[in-house]
Amino acid sequence: MATTNDLKNGLVLNLEGQLWQVVEFQHVKPGKGPAFVRTKLKNVESGKNVDKTFNAGTKVETATVDKRTMQYLYNDGSNYVFMDVQTYDQIEVAPELVGDAANFMLENTEVIIATNEGRVLFIELPASVELTITYTEPGVMGDSATGRTKPATLETGAEIQVPLFIENGEKIKVDTREGGSYLSRVKG
């Protein structure tokens, strides 16, 4: 058990039998009336976001979440297989739990897998990954100063928008948050 004063981003709460992750929180002390905590919570299983307000000092039940660094090994056709880098134990994760993370995972990519009582809750990718462009249309000479973008297919099969000067075979850095976006070229 914790109180609303202990809330922080990433903390997982057990509210009415469901697990909710704190996305944002704000302590509010109005001129009149008692202080309260305004939160934005994300349901760990469904991904649904809700806004919830707690009175300051209210007790909330926290869930024990074990976060481990694991290495993505392969997709066996029905599940994704990960290996714990400490114990070498392997686990299978259903595609529904991997979700959009599959667009940015190559074999041997290290991710953080959060579990609660042996059940996988979610997967956290690194903030950015380096991937190679397998196909994109050639850019037109003199068109690169406009800041326009074009679609490009990554080696994982995902498609993102990249600047016009990016060519086939180039390695780029991709932001894995918010669906993936181009960050920069990778030198060397």
C-alpha cells in the first residue's frame, strides 16, 4: 500500500482488480477545500487511458511489477521468444502483448519486459533503435531543403516517414515512442 503522495510516473496501481500505470500526476492545492491529486492512468492490459482524481493522502494499492532486461530471440510463428540476459530463461510472449514494438525489434534487440505474478504486462523498447532502410523512392535533386518527407520501409517491414535525402541501404536512428519517427542518420 502507498498513499497518493508516493505516486510517480511508471508506478503500477491495482484499482478494483485491474492494473493501471501512472502516466502523469499533479498535486493540486486549491485556495479553498482540501488538496487532491489529478492523475492520468493507462490500463496495462487494454491500453485505455483514463483521468482519475484522488484526495491527497488517500491509500492506493500498488502492484508488484518485476522489470527485467530480456533479449528478443525470434518469432516462432505464433509467439515472440525472449531470453532473460541474467538467467538465460526463455519466455514466449503473445503478439497482442508485443503490439507495435514488433515494428522496431530485430533479433538480439534488448528490451525491458514487465511482469506481475508471472504474467507479462508490457514491453518497453529502448527510446531509439538503429535500423536499415530496405526500400524508399529516390529523392529529387534540389528537393532536400524543403523539409518534406517520403515513406520508407525498414528492415523489420515497418514503414515510417523519412527526409527526401535518405536512400536505400542507409542506417537510420528511429524514435520508438509514439509509433516511430525518423531521428537521424547513423554515421559509419
